Amino acid sequence: MTLTDEDCLSETLAFNAEFEANAARRPARGARPDPATLAALRRNRLGGDAPPVRLPQAHDRVVAGGVGVRVFVPERVAGVYLHLHGGGWAFGSADGQDERLWRLATGADLAVVSVDYRLAPEHPFPAGPEDCEAAARWLVECAAREFGTRRLLIGGESAGAHLSVTTLLRLRDRHGITGAFRAAHLLFGPYDLSMTPSQRAFGTRPLLSNTKSLRGSYELFTPRMGAEERRAPEVSPLYADLSGLPPARIVAGTEDPLLDDSLFLAGRWERAGAPVRLSVVAGAMHGFTLLPLTVTERELRREREFLATAGR
């Protein structure tokens, strides 16, 4: 049976309510988690005990002089997708979404290269962005030889969406590389680390992200920076010159403290000259594509369709 939009919204809001009710079972996220909490969140960002499923179709490599990547190569390759995982720059890993990335690889005919960038607090800004930049440059130079195609795409979720934009800007500003990546797919990213109005106003609702957890993530990633320093374009891409960037698909949920970030970025991206597809998902919390919802399957299908055709 196909659910209507109203049914999907009801399902999503009911899931949110259950998620909030179960908040006490998940590790608390303070400004600097203790080692046990940090380890639990790195094992499973949703707070469960089971580690993510690792698929045999994925292969770990080291590229660009020391950056770890996890590579998925389907039978037919018509492009390469550079994936940057989420997790507040401190959690998550390249092997945390094998099943989803393999479905994307086979469904969109893409080799997927997921970057195991260095994590805060051990490796704060700019370590993570440097690793993503290095992996992107490696693809620009080697994709044709490694995968038989020069059609490159980039994207990620949450902190990975932020890193996708900063990577494109680093390629342009540091190396004069534009046009190599033909599209960006950006899921509910933080693009203003000095905090947009929706970030500041969200409060303490115990969803996957809220005002307190965002402040904690920013402190881990950019320790000792104040709000003004976090407005620097290399930290907060909402303040950067966005000219020369590729077409993008930008996704956010209405129950996400980062909603304004996506709305504001979409407007600035389009005004800078590139087409934007903006998808605002009613009732969805931050990180909803990790959750077992009807709207998740719909958005992941749209992601596959966008990446299968973008930049051809």
C-alpha cells in the first residue's frame, strides 16, 4: 500500500515522539564526551550496542599519502561519488553505512569512495577538511585510471554535507579546480557554525540533534573559537563566495535545528549561479535518512535518481 503525504507525516511525527521518549537510553552528548561515551557514539551514533554491518563488497584503501577510504565498485560504473560521512566531525566512520552506500552504488551505477577523515576532538579543524580535500584531489587526478570515468560527484550528510561544501571551496580557492565535481548532494548540513536562528531557537528537545548538542559539536571541531571566528568562510561556508560550484540537491527536515542552514545555503547557492533542487521534508528530524521511515526510503530513492543523472 502506498502511503499518502499525510500518512507519511503522521508516521514521522509518531517516530519523533517515540525517539524523544527513549532519549534516556542514548548516550548524552556534552561539550566534550568522556571516553566511554565517545566510543559508544563512534560505534553507533544512535546509541545502540551493535556496530554497523560491514559488507564484503567494500574495500579499504589508503590514498593521497595517508587518507583512508572505503571503496564500493558495482559491476557498471558511470561515475564516482565521493561520500563524506556525518557525525558532528567527531563520530561516524567510512564503514558506518555500508548497506546504504552499496545500494547507492548499484542503483546509480556509481563507484562510491567514502572518506575516513580524522575526527575531533583528537584532530580538530582543519584536520578533517584537509583529509577530504586530499581525497578529492586524488579523485580528480586518478578517477579515470582507477574507475574508468571522469564524472565526479560529492556529498554527505550533516557534518559530511558541510565537508562537501568546504571541499569544493578548497579545490577552487587553493588549487584552481572548478567543474571537476559535477554535482553535490547535501543532506541537512551545518553551514553556519556561529549558529543560524533555527539552531539557536530549537532548544533542548532530545531528537538526534538540538541546540545544546550542536554547540558541543562546534566546540569539539573548532575548540577555543568564538562566534565571530566561526563565521570565517573556511569554517562556515554560508559566508563564502559560492561562485563556480556545481548544481546541488539540498535536503532538510522541518524538525531539524539546521533547517535554516539548508534554506539559506540553497538561496545563496542559486544566486551564485548554479541550479539547486531543495527538498524540505515535513516532520523529519535531523539525520532522518538513518531512520526506518517511509520518507527515508523516498528521499534515498530521490538521492539515487539525482546522482544517477547529475552531470551527464
